[in-house]
Amino acid sequence: MKVTGSGRFDPAGDLPLVIFTSLGMMGAGIMGALPLLWITARSVIWPGNEIMLGSLALLGGGLIFSLRHLGRRTRMPYALTGILRSPLSIEVFLVTVLLASLAGSLIAGPAIAAIARPTAVVTSLLLLPAIGIVYRLGGQMTWRGAAVPAPLVIGLLWGVLLHASAGTVPVEGVSSLLYLLIAIDIVLTEARWKTIERMRSVGATRNPNAITWRRSHLLVRIVIVDLLGAGCFLLRIPTIALICVTAGVLIDRYSFYALGIQRTTGAEVTRVEGIIRKGTGG
């Protein structure tokens, strides 16, 4: 899972990362949402094996896609050696632990499952913010700030809707939690929007075409995730809301990479020259 913190946007090259992070956010959101449900809803049942199998499938599928992004796949185990200093190594470690915990919950006996289940919940809650932290790269100006907690919020939102659709928790029991997550998501998306607007003239864009249509990208994301998601949930059709947010997760991750703006020497020179021209009236 190599992070392309530099270079131009490559749709084919970045697609594995888009799919990995999307599936990872959804898979971790399933288990990570449980503590919030226990706090806010009166009646919550432990998700059945089919739901945990869904989480395992999403995470495993995302990991398989991420292997396509590796330069040398045989070196993937070495990613774990930097766990004390590298956010990427932490992410790989958490995915590994989460997959093992979910598998243990499904196939091991009750004694192992009693340990594996809470481990899966805690690891999921750690993995969601780790997905955002791993991209806090110094040169990428739009991958910082409000972009960092975005995977946590939208992953939890997706998990809450999944449980509401599957009957883990009554729909009416999660209304306040769901609307709170949507409100936070709107605030974060607006902050990311402002960052892109502020930085687009001072950095090198990864995808100039996407930057041209940046407002459309972010507006479509807000409509699909927040407006349609909240509207469908309000109409008591959480499954349709889940489908909308699923599409929104993919749009969010695509926009995250495509709308990246990198601080480069060339971009800084262009910015300074522009300031000089304005100052001299040239």
C-alpha cells in the first residue's frame, strides 16, 4: 500500500487506493460503529456472523486491491517493521489485526471469540482515523486539516446505516447519532472545500481537470452522502440511504486523490512571481 504523496494523479494507478480506502472505511465502520450504538440506542444486539463476515470481506477485498499498488509485493511484510515511526506501518498492522480478529470471531471457539470480538471493535476504531493520518504528508496541502478525520466520520456513518438496515439496532434508536454524523460530515466537507479553494493557486494540482470541476465533485458528494442519505433515513428507508452513502464513499475517496494539491518548488516560484507582478503593476 504505497502512498503516492507526489506526482500527478493517475486514475489507473490510484484506483487500487480509492478502492482499498473505500472498502477499508466501510469494513472498519461496521465494527467501529458499535460503541456509538451501545451509547445512543437502548436496544442493540451483537451483529450476526453474516455481518462480521461482510466486514471481513470488505477489508480483505480492499487489501487485495491495494496489492496492485505495490511496487514489489514480496516486500509488503516489511511495512510492519516501521510500526513505531510510520503511519503506513500502523495502518498495515491494524488491518492485519482486524482481519485476524474477525476471522477468530467467526471460526474459533467461544473463549477465543470473547477476546477477538472486542479486539475487532477497538481495532476498527483505531483504523478509521489511521486511514486519514497516513496521508498527512508535508507536501500535500489538501490532505491535511479537515481531510484527516473525514474517513472516521463517513466510516462510522456507513456503519450506523448498515446496522440500521440489518436490524442490529432499531431505526428510531440511531436517528440523533446519524444526523450528528451527517452534520459533522457537512462541516468537514465545507472546510476541505475552502482549503482547496485557498490552495489551488499556490500549489501544483494532481488532476487539473478535476480541479476545474472541483465544486461539482464536492457538491455531488454532499448531495449523495448528506442530503440523500439523511432524506432516505428520514423516510425510514435506511437501505437506500446506505446505498447512497456507499456511492458517496467512493466519490469522496476519488475526490480526495484527484483534488490533491502539492507544494512544489515550481508552484512556489510561480506564486512569488505573481505577487511581484501585482506589486510592480506588471
